[in-house]
Amino acid sequence: MTAVSVIGAGLAGCEAAWSIAGYGIKVRLYEMKPEKYTPAHKYSGFAELVCSNSLKAARLESAAGLLKHEMEMLGSLTVPCAKETSVEAGGALAVDRKKFSDRVTEMIRSDPLIEVVEGEVTELPEGIVIIATGPLTSGAMAEVIGGLCGSSLSFYDAAAPIVTYDSLDKEKVFFASRYDRGDADYVNCPMNKEEYLAFYNELIKAEKTQLHDFDTHPFSVYEGCMPIEELARRGVDTMRFGPMKPVGITDERTGKRPYAVVQLRRENREGTMFNLVGFQTNLKFGEQKRVFSMIPGLENAEFMRYGVMHRNSFINSPALLKSDFSMRNHPEIYFAGQITGVEGYMESAASGIIAGTAAARKKLGLAPLELPLDTMTGALCHYISDSFNDGKFQPMGANMGILPTIDVRIKDKTERYGVYARRAVGSLKKEMERVGYDNNR
């Protein structure tokens, strides 16, 4: 039986290779280190963590914890390795970077079905291929991917925060479109002058994050990605002539035009999440929570994703990929990792499990694993492949907002998330039983 090729030995590539080998299929895992490094990578080992050493919350009643639990159910390599090399981090799962990388590398290199091929790949191998080259893909492989996708890789410099619709104060916000155009698709948070000035003063004082060299972003070129705090520093009224302009909006409470308005736009088809339009930011997460909660209606907002600043590359997955991470027009080619638009260490690793599993089952003629939408892994797969996001796609990490809502209203967040988690685990178990999924190696 011919081998399946996996390009890239990051978190996603290692999980993909591990999943495929678990089906008794030979794998060629291509890795350009130590011959060549990206600007972010320094260590020769596989699954190198380049930023934080935290893999986020460990408890099941959290989005990150639920994702890791599902990954373990599916036979993850990286989650057990992380637990073996963990360091004290309160309720989070954090690792010793070197020990974690070394452990993953050891497991991959010791598997007799995985052949590691060192050196940069400049063209796609024959047969089934999984591309897991990461968010800093460049050079010849970037050109290959551009050819497959019909365009060059997309770059984004900023993404706005996302909040849940249920957490908004409905007494202070209202649906409307500017000049009543369309179907009142935007949630509007009106501000009077006093509220606006208080918000402005805190925004310009708020603390920003420090960017890595490989995350630098030329604001002079990407004016459309100007962070809201940088825009505010240009003058007290700049935001009122930009993303917070009130023209064409009538405040339902007063019957008049507000002094300023923050608009929220639907983030997913179900309308469970909304993003703050024009509020891309480089503020620290805690500062975002503090300052953006000053916006009327957002005082108790539940943030599913904070605004981030990156210099990453990713493909327009909703137009290109199916939910199993295979290409719509090239079914033997899969993508995995951050290049698909999943955001985060474990999200990248999870996509590798799904892509590897799908490729292996296809090769063996087995029934595909169809992940339920009420699982965290399934919801992420759906998000990156949903045509609703085509043309406005931005990367997404695990969060409870992408899961279908439950029928019962539960006020306590931990209790509510527990219900989501138990539902997800039960659904995944049923699907695994349906297809005879066996993660034992």
C-alpha cells in the first residue's frame, strides 16, 4: 500500500501522521527543519510551541478543556504528551516546551510506519497529501498552495472581538441597519456624549500587547486593519467618523441619532455570536474586557474571542475545504493546522487528527467519521467549511459560542458549559460507535 504524505511536523502534521499510522498505513512526514527554519521557529524538534507554553484550560466545562477531551477520545498524540510534560499552571494545561517537543518527536520517530523526510518540499508528492505547513508558509510551497487555491495565501493583520448574543443587555441595544437598508442585520449599541468620552479616555490609556518580530504589521499600508486604539489616538472624534459613526442610525430609546454607535455583526449563521465591527485591536485581553465592557449593552458581555493582531497566512477554507479538511476540487489533498483558519495550538492539532483520520479511512474504504455539530471538534470543522463565511472568513478558536444552543436557560456559566460538554461527549461517543472507530494503537 502506498504511503500517505504529510507536509510539516508541527502539531497538526504530527497528529495527522499519528492518526494515519494508527490505521496501519505508511506515512511520509516531511519536515524542513533543521535544514531551514521559519522566522518563528528555533528548535529542531517537532510540534514546537513558538508563543505561549499554555494549552489553555484543562477542565471539561470549558471550550479548551472539552476540545482536548474530544481529542483524547479520538486518539490524540499531543494531549497525552502534554500531560506527561506539564508544568504547574493553575487550572490550565501548560508544558515544558522542550520536553513536550522532545516527547512528540520521540513518539513520531519511533513509529515504524512513519518515515521522516528532512528538507524543504517544493512540490506536492503523488497520492494522498496533507498540507500542514503552518501560518508562516512561504517560498515555493506558498506558490504551490496559491496554485491549488486559485490565489495567493491571504494575510490578516487584525481581528475584532466576538461576543455571544445571549450575553448582551437587550434593554440597551437594538437591531437596525444604517439608513434602514437591508434586514436590520446589525446589533447597535448607542452612546451619548458622556459615555463616548469616558470610553475614549480609557481606550487611549489601555495597555497594548507586545508583538513578535514575525507578527509586525505596517499600519500605513493596511489602513483597513487599523487597531481601534490607534484610530482613537488620532483625535477624539476620529472614531465617530469611522467605525462608530452614528449617521443613518436612530436610537429607539430616544427617537434621535445617537452621539456615537458601536455596531455588532453576525459572526455565524446561527446568530449566536457577533463581532464588534471595526474593533480590531492590539490591546491586552484583560484591557479589552475592561474597556469594551464600557460600551452600553456589553457590560456583561461574554467574549468568545478577544481581538488579536497577527501576521499569519491562511486559505479561504469555506470556499475550498469540506468539513473533513479535504479540498472540494482535489479530494486527495487535505489541509490541516492554522493555515486552514483554526486558531490555537490544540485547534491546529485537532484539525490534524480529523484530516489524518479522514485520509486514512478514505484510503481503506471505511465509512467516514461525521463529527456531530454539537461537539467542539465538529463545530470547528463546520465553521471553517461553512459557505456562510466565504468572503469574510477570519480564523476561529474553540469557544462555546460556536456550539448549537441548548433549549434550557441556565444562568450559571460553569453549569451551562457542563451541559454543553456532556452533550458533546455523548454525541461523539455515539458517532465513534456508529463507524466502529478504534483509537487504540
